[in-house]
Amino acid sequence: MPQLKQVFTVNHPPALVWSQFQDLPNIVQCIPGAALTEQASPTQAKGRMTVKLGPVKADFGGEVEIEADESAHTGKIIGSGIDKSHNSRAKGNVVYRLEEAKGGAATVVNVDVDYTLSGSLAQFARGGIVDAVAEQICKEFALNLEQQLNASPSPSTASSDTASDKVADAAPAAAHVANKPNELNALKLIMAIIRSKLKGLFGRKSA
């Protein structure tokens, strides 16, 4: 089973980042191309993931199961989805771990993904395309998450607010992320991979 590893840093303390990770509707808004369609419980949900690869548009609809260990600041997401237009299936296990950084003022997020991709879209699992797409998703996710947290009330302010006030204050951040195009266009990533491979090929020939 192919594996992906991503690491990024969020400039907020682990407790705050962990709390945001448990808010599924908000955290899904941070993922480019993702949409939450149904949440049956805190541990079960349905959604979609849309990625545009040049002329090919992959649109997976599926389900996820969520596990969380607050004491260790670790979580696991087990998901599967189907792209009916390309008769393709995807399955994956995502394990994330939050670690304190900069004396508690920042959080390092470690993400490990095991996945399988079958059907006509399985060709994209070769040549580093999936790795490049995953890297871009993580970069945009980290940026969107940072924006959400920056727009949220500080702990001192939040302690004096009511629950409705918190939702109202956080709404601009959520709306900002939700208004972004709900698909990830990976064409530029593919072209970058091709250019890199060509440079490597010609570099070896010249040597």
C-alpha cells in the first residue's frame, strides 16, 4: 500500500489546534476540494473530494470513520470513496499527530497516509503525481487552518463570550475558506513533475 508523509507547522498552541481539528465542518472547509455532505455523529461522516487533473476531473464520494485520542493529541481517519464517472475507488487511512513547538506557541502537525487507488484513475498513483497533489493539499490546508485560527477569538476574549457569540465571531473565517473554489486543480503540479523529470533526464545525458 503506497504511503505519504507530510509535516507542517501552525503558529498556534497544540490545545487550540487540537480543538479546531475536532470541529469537522470547519476543518473540512480548510481542505481544498473537500466537502462535508453529512455528519451522522462525531465519529462518522460522508463527503466528497474533487481534484482536477488537467482534462480529467476526479470526484470521489464516500464515508469516513474518525478516531481521536485527546491525551496523546493523535487521531485517525479511515475513509473510502467511489468516482462513478471513472469507475474508480480510493481507500485510505490518515493518521495525524500534533506536537508542541516553539515553547508551546506553535504546533507541528505530522500526517501519515496509507492509500489504495483502483480503476482507471490508478494511473495517477504513479510518477509522483499523488505525492505532489498531497503536498499541495497540505500546503493549502495549513494556510486555511492558520486563517481560521487567526480569525477566532483569543482565549481571554472567548471566555467572556456566549456560544452564539463565538459562532458569529468565527463566521467570517469560515465563509472566507468556504468561498474558495471547491476543487483542487493539479495541472500545474503535473507540469512541474514533468519538467523535473525532463531536467533530470537531460542532466544525466550531459554528464
